[in-house]
Amino acid sequence: MRRSRITAYVTSLLLAVGFALTGAATAQASGTAAATGYVALGDSYASGVGAGSYISSSGDCLRSTKAYPYLWAAAHSPSSFDFTACSGARTGDVLANQLGPLNSSTGLVSLSIGGNDAGFADVMTTCVLQSDSGCLSRIATAKAYVDSTLPGQLDSVYSAISSKAPAAHVVVLGYPRFYKLGAACLGLSDTKRAAINDAADYLDSAIAKRAADHGFTFGDVRSTFTGHELCSGSAWLHSLNLLNITESYHPTAAGHFGGYLPVFTSAA
């Protein structure tokens, strides 16, 4: 009789512990499942400048329904989708204007940032208008900035994202190389094209390292854009467009769909 009582007691205790553990696991899973909102941050490469079909309410931020964040959200139906990426954004703009939607329910964040901080627009303007030596000099200045200043700026953004959305999986997208080298193509010299490609690699390497150090995933789009650079005959990037300067050297709709979206989908 006593043994039966002890057996019953132990059995009840084990069941209670098992229920408690199961309940805790269920609650944890439920909390994880709740973190399913998606927030898209970044600059013009994230907002979709160059892709057309701009959302009228986005104003000068030029957010496109053909940009990779919008395409991913349409295909995967996250519990919420906040698209705050904006044309011309730098790291400071992300911190000041784009992080509002982040919270404990945010499960996924995408980010493309750093190009404007490093002087992307000025580099391209210099390389289009000046000599090879002028182009190379401006790129050297940009690289020096990437070495000395950009890592700290990226750290500030990445830390803020982690603080505001601690449950989020963060995917940091890089930038493509612009030119296919060795191809007959009007415009910039081969020297300038090679230097611009090298600058893109340099920037991507810096961004990838900072992302990794924060536990984020880096999405490298250089492979998907290979064969679709300027001078390839099947470009997914706009060349210089004097009728719409803003779209110059930005991905087309095909670049977002074929270049950025597969990389982000795989990383997400």
C-alpha cells in the first residue's frame, strides 16, 4: 500500500514536471511564432529606385512595389510589413527615421545601407566627368572612409536594430559590381570600370564583416548579378540616364526580381 502511494506520488510529480516543461516550451514557441513581422530598412537599393512603380505615398523616398522587400512580403505574407527604406538614406537617416516599426514582434529585418555614407553618388559623378586619375583618387578617398569611419556607423545601426528587435533575424544585403570588364562598351574607360568594381567589392567586404560580428546574415548579390552588369548586353542596372539622373546606376525591376530577391529569400 505504501509502495503504491509512493509510486502514485512520483508519477504525479513527473506528470506535473512534464506539464510544466511542455507548457514552458509551448509558451516559448508561441513567443517565437509571434515574432513574424517584417521591416525593410535602408537606402535607394532597398527602396527600389530604378525599379519604377513607385508608391505615391512614399514621396521622395521612392519605394517601389517592384523592390525586393515588397516582392518578398507579397510572396510570404508576413504578419506585418513596414517598408521604411528611403532613397538617399545614410546610416544616420536609418537611425533617425526608419527604426520606428521595430519591436519584439519583428521577426525579420532587411537592410541595405552604407553606399551613400561612402560617397556613392559623388564617386560616380567624379568618374563620369573627370579623368582616370581623378576617378581613382576619389575612389581612394571613399575606401579610406570605409576603413576609418563606416564600420562605426554600421555598428551604431546594427546595435540599434538588435536593441529594438531582439528576436529578429537580420539580413544585410550588399551591392553588386557595376561593370562586366573586357566587353566592348561605350562610356567609361576600362580603368574606371575596374576601379568601380573593386570599390564595390571593398564596400561589400566591410559591410559583411560588420554584419557577421553582430550575428547578422550577409546577402551577397554579386553572384546573381554576374552576367547582368553594365556592358553585359543584359544589364540589370541602369547606366547614366540624363532624363532621370536619380535612377542612374541603380537596379532595374529585373535586378530586384532576379538579383536581390533570390538572395534575400535564401537568407531569410
